[in-house]
Amino acid sequence: MKEGLFTGGCQCGAVRFRAEKLGRPSICHCRMCQKQFGGFFSALVTVEPEHFSWTRGEPAYFQSSINIDRGFCAKCGTPMTYRHPGGLEMAIGAFDDRTELAPEIQVNHASRLPWVETIFDQPVLTDPDFYSRQEQIISFQHPDHDTDVWPAMEPWK
């Protein structure tokens, strides 16, 4: 159990949350998690419902199976929750500070893509021109901290 103040939210800032107790961080390889996150697996951490609150907005939900629904920001699509009869889990990537949330267990390992173990063995792109082009990107992403006003601007309108 990790205790402290943990905050986070979606990419655009429409949905924000805070937690004071977190449980076990994990990686799930099931196909539903792969599809929800659009990735190779999901990274989730359990939250204690009595020590968790939405501080701005709330996610929309998609019921992915008979007793599971998955929360996401209806404005920007950020995957945020995995809600099941045993509790609530939050996407680790949605937390402002993820340094203490390293996964401690893998679940649904039978569905793991066989090449996941080797993805970080691949070469690292070091083309300086690629990175200089990235610096020209102007981000509209919400900062990794709570803000008094949302939205600061809505560039997508």
C-alpha cells in the first residue's frame, strides 16, 4: 500500500482525480486492455474507493463485459479506469507523477504478445533532425498538476 497525495487526469484536463492510498500496480495483457489502451498491455494501479475522488469532471464509461466497465475522458479519449466487482483500478499513465508506480505483477500473461519482452532491445533513434522537428510541436496537453481553471484555451474548436 502506497500512501500520500496522488493526483492525475486526462490529456486535456477535463477529468482530474486525487487518491491518498494506492494498492498494487500491475500490467494486464488481456485483449480488452490492449484494445482499451490501444497498446500492448495496460498498466493499472488499484485505488481505495474511500480515499479516492474525482476533482474535475468524471469519466464516461464503456461496458466491456458483463461485470466490467472502462472509463475514459469523453472530450479527449484518454483511458482512465478499469472498474470491476472487486474495485477500481486507475491507468498509471494518467497520474501526474508515475515514478513510484512501477508494476509489481503481470496478469493475463497467456494473452501477452510474444515480442513484448524484447521491445526495449531495439535500437534507439538518434537522428538529431528528428528531435529538432519535435521541438516545433506546440502542445495543448494539460500540465501534470492541478490547475484552478480549465480549459485555459480550447485550440481544437
